[in-house]
Amino acid sequence: MPVHTLLYVMALALVLDAPAIAAPAPVMLSAGASVPVPPGAAEYVYKRVAGAELKLYVFQPPGVTSSERRPAVVYFAGGGWTNLRLDGGFRVASRLASLGAVGIAATYRVRAVHNSTPYDSVADAKSALRWLREHAADLHIDPNRIAGVGDSAGAHVLLTAALLNTFDEPRENLAVSSKPTVLFLTAAVVTTTATDPSRVTPQQQTFVEFLGPRAMEISPLQHLARNLPPTLIYHGRQDPLMPYEAVEAFCATARTLGNQCDVVGFDDAAHDVARAKQTEADAGLRTFLRTSGYLP
């Protein structure tokens, strides 16, 4: 049985016993406004750049001791590198902390708040992962087990952090890795170039124009090598922004290079697969992390 099929079957078994989690009120990152620190979290500034303070919201598992080093899971939300809705990350990070990991929700620069570019977002993801490793002892984190969970553009910045050796901040300690060790992604942007220029949708055209002529520099597909962490992607077959076929092709290419990359597709979901299939995604994430050794 293929790895992705086995994980999906195991995840479905968890759906029935998964406790219901109420949908949180939207929490958006916005200019000039502070984000309320969610209950149970500690707030850390991991980077100051261009007048902005970029933050991580860290949820510790109950009963963790000062000498323990737990696996960490850091969530990067989506929003087309333009907006950032944080409540989904808070929900996932809090839940994972209750299951035994250090749960983290990350912010990064987005256009509507920081007048930034996707290239800035990529640099921020790398800074966040490096900062977590540098502060692993204080945060009770095992620096060799930092999982990345991301949706849409958040999935993209994690993929680029894993694959690229560029977009590092020169003032940071580049001897410290900025790469996640496993990846669970939804609606992943696996390429920033048109998969078929003759069939670009209006939604895709918007992003093509936003990315500009440098798009290839941060396109995960064009930078695939043997260094992709074990990766599982949940994706809607009706996605108008990132065709399902492109995600399948990405993982197929990754596997030919010796990487572990699997896709679970949903016939009745589009780019909103993380919300439309939240129950399945939550269960799939738990199964993936358990089989990868990140949850008990």
C-alpha cells in the first residue's frame, strides 16, 4: 500500500475519536495593531526588520520539564503573501501542545501589512526556523525535530526554506540550519511559474504579476534536489490556483530524486482544502506526526 494511502486510512480512523474544536474568531495580522496573545501561548520576537517586529507564538506541552527537549511543530498560515490570518495556526499549535509537542504559530511579512514581497516572506521563514534552533534549549525544543506545517503561501515559504540556500539574512548565524525536518502541507504552492502558460487562470495571473520576473528564484519545483524533508501534501483536485496535477508532478519528481513526498487529493475541495477538510487535515497531521516520531 502506498505511503500516502496508508497514512490517509490511518487518519480516517482518528476522525471518529478526534474531539470537536470550535471554529475560532478570525485573527488577522494588521498594520499598527497588536495581535492578542492567545491563552496558553508565550510571544517572542524572532526578527526586527524594516520597522516590523515578527513574532512566534509558542505553546508548551503540559508537564514539560526544564531538561526536556520535545519535538516542535511550527505553523505558517497562508494568504497569498499578502494577508495573514493567525487563528488557524493558534488552533493547531495549541492542540499539538496538548498532545505533547511544542506548538508554534509564526508570523512573517506580508504585502498588506509590510508592503513586502514574497521574497521577504521566504527570508522570514528561514529566520524563524533558525531562531527556533538558536533558542531550542530555552524553549524545550529538540533542534533535530522541527516540523513545518503550512497552508498555501505558508506551505510555499516552508518548501523554500527546506530547498533553498539563498534568501538568508547575512547578519544571522548561517551555521545554524533554517530547514524544517518534516513537512505537512495543505494547498501547497509548489511552483511560482505558470505550469501551462496557455492555460493560466485569472487567479494565477494575479500571482504571476505579483511575483514578477524573479519568480523562478523561489519556485520549489525548480529547486528540487535530494534535500527535501519527508513531505505529505493535502490538496484539492478543484484548486484553481495550484492545479492538483502540478502537485502530483512535484512529488513524482521529488521521489525520483530519492525524497519521500506524497499527496492526498480531495475531489470536492479547492484551494480552501485546509478549512473545507479541516477534520481530515487535523487527523492526517496527527497521524503523520506520530508515524514520523513527533507525537507520542
